[in-house]
Amino acid sequence: MFLRIVKDSFARQARRKLLTAVALALGTAVATATLSVALDVGDRLGREFRSLGANLLVTPQADTLPLDIGGVDYRPVDAGAYLQDADLGKLKTIFWRNNIIGFAPFLDVPVALRPANTSAAAPPGVAAPPAASSLSPITSPSGGTPAGRATLIGTWYNHAVQVPNGGGIFRTGLSATDPWWHVEGSWFADDAAECVVGASLARRAGIAIGQTLQVNAGGLTLPLRVTGIVTTGGQEDDAVVAPLEIAQRLSDHPGQYRRLLVSALTKPEDAFSQHDPSAMTPADYDRWYCSPYISSISRQMQEQFPAVEVRPIRQIAEGEGRILTRVSALMWLVTLAALLAAAVAVAATAGTTVLERKSEIGLMKALGASRLLIGAFFLGEQWLLALLGGAAGYAAGIGLAHLLGQQVFGVSPQWRPILLPVVLGMAAAVATLGSLVPLRGMVQLDPAPVLRGE
Amino acid sequence: MTEPVKDLVVQAELVSKTFGTLRALDRVSFQVVAGEWIAIMGPSGSGKTTLINILGGLDRPTSGRAIVDGVDVGTLGERELTRYRADKVGFVFQQFHLVPYLSAVENVMLAQYFHSVADEAEAVRALQRVGLGDRLVHLPSQLSGGEQQRVALARALINHPKLILADEPTGNLDQANEDLVLDLLRDLHSAGHTILLVTHSLAIGRLADRRIELAHGRLAQIIFNVDENHKAVQEHS
Ligand SMILES: Nc1ncnc2c1ncn2[C@@H]1O[C@H](COP(=O)(O)OP(=O)(O)O)[C@@H](O)[C@H]1O
Ligand SMILES: [Mg+2]
């Protein structure tokens, strides 16, 4: 009988109900859109901002002060300490291993370059035997002009790292830490005698894709085929970027590297993360250790590599945290405002409805309807409207989220069906909130004056 | 204090009701025995509706006691009052007061639903008894005044109330429909129902067992229609 009454009553005052449903639909549409984006925003923005660079720098603890000019390490290759690239798999065994989205080891070697004689093409394929070319002069009498000195940055582009304890293979390198680096042509293969050349250097020295460079350091000269021209806006534009193994051979430091950049998904720094972990209570320490703050991830990395120093690249990390927090806060604020506006619209129409229905409410009370039932009849209708308006709002909101995602972040947010019940619940809550005051008047209505026709 | 007597359906004891400074009812006392048909008469504004509302649990007396079927209505809490309205009384109003968006049968079922559970078959039978078997799914707007009032009567009876309170039920009806409704009331009376009927019409008042006359909120006189020649009159100050 309850449903029958609600159903019969629902058909009335179609225009006002449409208004209520539209208000609820608009509110939930905005809520759906912002929630979809906000739920994605953590991950999405995290990745967006990550493209400003890795957020952790790992260096040997015993390292000498780097002679770092314009980001290039000018120390002699023999000075300072080195780290072993064979240990890198351990990074994927720490507590927050899944938050380590990539890392790349670096070894910088000052080199002398000259373009190879086009006629005397370097042997293609992997690592030419050092003996074959190590005696070659730095400047070829027959070849082109010497390009002079440059830094060869040895690193990985997409290298397979064996994770210990059966952790499988993890592929990482610049492709994971710096995916935005723009390469014309293609990247080098990590196991080939190839390189990419910084755009400025290439322009200055007239180096083109497909050419082979004779690269010399110490007594060793290696031919490297140029597979691409890289533009980063940083030090790499003036350098040669080559597989780590090449740099290790040129500098005679096999299996070693000098600094490691790590890109980790981290929780924005907050008040709690600023505390000194050594002064925390055990419970707080656990909480800190089990939150993916930069500081706790750093600590865990140091536990794996006792001889290293892990430094967050602070400016980026903090800026990232602030922006993330602000964007999320803004999203929630917009959601709240939209829902509140919907509640106000619902309240306005509900107030009129109650005025119009006074006589039937009085009658029902005279016939022995409880306050609960009177309220339930009205809320039943409001919830039905919430269901319809909420469903329409959800559909519109998904569309809006795609638009918003495309416009703001360049990617559509993930479609989350779980949002539908959440949004319907919100619509019902808004409809209830908007109905509270009219509902109160309805429930407390005195039947006698109404039935007299006052 | 009078203790509830078993076959007394209504005991009004010095019932007063004031609205601000206005005394709508002023120390009204009377009793109604089960099965009696009482006409409440008096000029407009004399307190008839106020009296009916108090007995029906829609209003509370300012002082005095209104006991219906052993229950002191004025002392009931909100929840008990709701139960009381659903269980003990059946209302019929001058303006019919049907729910406009419910069909005739649904209007009757509504009272069943508030009382216990809706039983469509029983509601249909109740409408057939008042001669509306062919108007079941009509909306109030599709029914004549007389038909609407008969729906209201079926609704008032559906839960077998102890007391039927009818406030000028024929006030908005033409002669033919008035006769129909009065016939139904007569049937109810002979079936043993207790009826309080407010009316302006002496002709209708004479159909009752007794007439209670109000004036300015006071009980002016109670007239026994059966031996009106004797003018068995209770004067009341
Ligand atoms: N809610 C109220 N507030 C103020 N005065 C009222 C109210 N209800 C009734 N009255 C007054 O009480 C008096 C009796 O009213 P009522 O019982 O409706 O009379 P009747 O039904 O005999 O015409 C009238 O003067 C009326 O104006
Ligand atoms: Mg009246």
C-alpha cells in the first residue's frame, strides 16, 4: 500500500518534481565529475608532476664533494665512491616497492668525440672488442673535424633488472623516470653500441642520426651509432647519452655507477611527516614507516643500501604535495558547493509542496497516520526523485568528467561503476537534507485547523 | 470522578476548550451509551466542531475529561493519539476530505493501512455496501459530491470504529444525496453503531435518539427525541 500511495502521488505536480530532479541531477553531475577526477587526481597528478623529474637522489655516502658544474660531474673518474648496479634489484624489495615506479643509475664520463669516417663505418652491433679501436687516434686524419670534449652520460633507457628473492624482472631506466624526454629518432638499446646526442651538441658539432661517433676516454675509443637526438632542456642537451655499460667501459668502472635517480609515488608531505622519526613513539614510528612519505621511503632505501645517502629532491616534492592537496581540496569544495546548491533548490520546491499538501496531510493524520508514515510518504517521493535525478546526474557527470579530464589532464578519468551507488546515496542525502525543514513542518502539522479549512 | 462504565461510549466531563481568550467550549458534560445516535446542534460558532474534534482526538480539551470507550483522550501522547484515531473513531467531514490522487477504493484502503493492513477485497465490499461498486477506481474528482461522501462513509466504517463522528456530512449535498447518506446512517444505527452527528437541520436532528444543543460553547439542552412531547429537558448552566 505504501508504494501504491507513493506511486499515485508521484505523478502529481510534474513540473515541480522535474525541477527537483533537475536540481538533484545538476548537483550530482558536478559531484560525479569532480569525484571521478578527484579520485584519479592523486595518481594522475602524481604522475603528471613526476615528469618534472625523479624525486629521490641516491649517492654514495662516502662520496667526495661533487665537482658539479651545470649538473655535469667534472670530478676525475677515479675520485669519489661508486655504487654497484648489481644491487639495484633490492630497491624493489623494500616495503614500498610498488611505489618505486622507476630508477635510473648514472655514470658521467668526460669524453672526446669525433665523427667517424663515413667510409670506415664502425662495426655495427654490440660492443666492439676494445683492442680493435683502443689504439685509434683521437683525431682521425681522414675523418671530419673533431667535435671536442663532451660528457657522456651513461644510464639505462629500458633495462631488465633482476629483483632478488624471486621478484622477477623489473624493467626500468629513463623510460620510467623521465618518460617526457623528447627524442627525435629512437632511444639506444641498453646492450648496443649506440647513443643519443643532446640537441645543442648535435647542432654545434653537426651530428646527425645514423652517424657513428668515435668516443674516446682514457685509452679507449668506442664507436657509437647515433640513434636519436634528445631534447630535455637540461644538461643532457649538451651531452651524449649512452648505455651505462658503455660509460662503465670507457671509465674502467665495470658494474658501477655514481648516482641514482628514483621516481617514487609518495604521499604529500604533511604536518606528521615533518616530525623527526627518531623522536617518535613506536606507534607513530610505525605509522610513519608505513606511509609512503619521501622520508620513510628514503629510510627504507638506506636500510637496503647502508653506504648510500638518499636525498629527496625537495622543491619538487613539496610543490607536488601542495598542489595535490590544493587541487583535491578544490575538487571537494566544488562537490560540496554543488550538492549544497542542489539541497537549497530541493528545499525551495519541497516547501511549496508541503504548503499544497497541508490538507491531505491533516486528513491522513486524522485517519490515524503516524508521524513516521507521513514523513515516509514524502521522503519516499523525494528519494524516488533522487534516484532518477541521481542516475541522470551520474550519466551527465561521467561525460563531464571525460571532458574535464581531457581538458585539464589530457586523459579521461577511469570509469568507476562504484561511483553510481555513491552518487545515488549522495542524491538521497541531498534530497533528505533539502526536505528536512518542510518535513518537520509536515510531521508537526496540527490536523484540526487544516480540516476546518483554515 | 466517574469511573468508566462498560457500555458508555462517550463521557464528557466539564470539557472546556479555549482559543486564546475565546471559550469555544465551556464545561460541557454528557454521556453517550453504546448504539446511541446523537445529534449535536447549535448555531454556527457554538463549538460543535470543537467538541467533535476533541472526541476524535484531533484537539485536546483545555480542561475537563473526554473519555471515549474508557480512554481519556486528552491524556494520550502523540503515539497513542495516532493509534486512537486509527482504532476508535471514524470521521466524516462536511468537505468529504478524500485524498485527491487516490481512487475511491484506495481512499478506503488508506484507512485500513493506517489501522493495520490494507485489504482491497474488504474495501471493495465496503464501497459496494454504500452503492459504489461501479465507482471503485474513480478519482474523487470524477465522483459527485454524494458519491464522495459515501466513499468517506465507507472509509469511516472500514475499521469498525467504536464511534462515528460526522460533522455536517450532508451540509454540501443536494436533497437526493442527503437522503442517500441519511439512509446509510440509519442503517448504521440499526446495526448498532454509535453515531455523533453535527447538523443544522432540525429534520435531521430528529432522526437521532437525542439532540445535544450547544450555544456559545455551553450545553444549552439535551432533548430526547423519543418522547419529545414530554420535553424531557436537562437544563444546563
Ligand atoms: N484553532 C482555532 N483558533 C481560534 N479560534 C478557533 C479555532 N477553532 C475554532 N475557533 C473558534 O471557536 C469557536 C467554535 O468553533 P467551532 O467549534 O468550529 O464552531 P461550530 O462548528 O459550531 O461552527 C468559533 O468562534 C471559532 O471561531
Ligand atoms: Mg463546524
